[in-house]
Amino acid sequence: MLEDTLILLASFVIIMLGSELFTNAVEWSGEKLGIAEAAVGSLLAAVGTALPETFVPAMALVFGRQHDERHFAVGIGAIIGAPLMLSTVALAVMGVAGIVYRSRRGRIALRVSRDDARRDLTFFIPVFLATIMLGLGALNPAARYMVAAGLLIIYVIYGVAMLRIERHADSDVEHGLYLELPMRGDPMNPRNSAIAAQVVLGLVAIMFGAREFVDEVVAFSTRAHLNPGVLSLILSPLATELPEKFNSVVWIRQSKDHLALGNITGAMVFQSCIPVAIGLTFTNWHLSGAELLAGAVAIVSATLLYINLRDGELGTPTLMLGGAAYGVFLIGLALLGVL
């Protein structure tokens, strides 16, 4: 038991270190490529840190085709659980970060880009709502493949729209590239090779840490005899969504609130398209009561965030609504008798 706990803590630390490396390298990638900061947070960082939670359900569904329905339950639970975590727990973590770093930042409320965040949510809310509603019935394979292809097209459209945003002339990176220090280069004028190496190093650390974290959590749940679908719905996203949460905490500490929120909302768009397309391709996409509840809570929480983005500030009460929404989800699971 002690060994499992130590491995769990070690994987947690690895994820944090990987997130620090990755966010720093992604900022420099955007600087070198002339990409707008909105695209850096919502596209580059979101896609990179979404790899662990995409890898988990993909592997579960591939193995599920060869084994039993338990793998399908784990895969679908992870797919639906990721947007739930991002739209609830991740927002609450941002609110806590604003409080923790209030002295360093000189404020608690987050200053974000209203238009950028609402653009992401405008993609996420209708797309995720439609896919959740599809889970109420039974689609034939041809229909599922068509919807999956449509989701991929939607994400390509989103990516193109983000890359077309112009970078502000006064946008700059405050911190040098960490990897240039041991390589004896200039951190404030990093080489492209060093940036690429740090991106890869950060991603490897994030994915390794998330995988070990999930393995330890799953081992614990097996001993506790928990339902694999419900377990995946709750615990797998909690582990694999840690990168988004910590990347956002890093940016909030640096007073780059727009990047922090963009990392979350951009990941929500990714999660509503790519992993769902995988689920539609490899399963019958018939959602359980717990999965439908998770989808509904995620949509409601995202909608509340959209409504509260009236200006460029997000206060702690607004962000803490995400934590309250996740509490409602857990209560709902208890009422359904699956928790």
C-alpha cells in the first residue's frame, strides 16, 4: 500500500514538471511561428495535453474489440468524463489558483479574453450536446461513421479558424526556454531544436505520469470492486486531465489568465470531437444513465461559463460553480445507485 501511494505521488510530481516544461515550450513555439496567443492556449497546448486522455479510451476500445464489454465501458466513460472534468473541476482549480497566487498577481479575479473563450464554447456546447443526444438511441454503423467523420471536419474547421487569428504585436514570452540553460544557449532567444526537444520532453513526462497515475488508481479500484464504467467516468479523467489543470495553474501564476482559460476551453473542443469520433467508430455509442448525467452536467456547466463571460473578468464565485456542478454530478450518481 505504501509503495502504491509513493508511486501515485511520484506520478503526480512528474505530471506537474511535464506541464511546466510543456507550457514554456508551447509559448516559445507560438512566438517563433507567429501564432496568436489564443491559438497557443486553445490549439497547441490543448491538443498536446489532451493526448493522455485520448490515449486511454483509444487503448481501452481497441482491447475491447478483442475482449469484453468492460473495456467498452472504460473507454466510453473516459471519453464522456474528460469534458465533464474540464467544465467543472478544472474551472474550480483555476478559481483556487487565483486565490493562492493573489499576492503574486495583485488580484484574485482572472482577466481573460471574452471573445476567445466564447468562440471555443460556441464550438463545444452544440457539438457535445448533439453527440450526447445520439447516445440515447442506437445508430447503425454507417451513421456512426458519418458522424465521426463530421466531427473530424468540425475540428479541422476550428483549427483553421484559430490559426487565422493575428498575433498581437506586443505579445511576448516573459520566461526563457528552460532547456537552453543546461544546453548553454540563450534562453530568451532559443533555438528551434531546443524548443522542439522541450515540447517532446514535456509531453513524454505528462503521458508517462498520467499513465502511471491511472494504473495506480485502477489497481486501487479493482481491489475496491468498483464498476469499471463509473470508475473510468470519475477517475480516469481526473488523472488524464491533470495536465490541463496544471498548465492552467502555471499560466495563472504568471498572470496569463487568457492562456489558462484557453487551454481548458480549447481542450473541451478537442474532447468533444476527436475522442468522441473514436468512440463512435469502435462502439455502438449507447450511453448509460451515468454517462448521460455526466454529459448533461458538463453542458450545463459550460453554458453557465458562457453566460458569465460578459466581460474580461472571471471571479472566483463563477469558477467555483464548476466545483458545485461536479458535486451535483456525484449526488446524481448516488441517486442512480452506481456510486
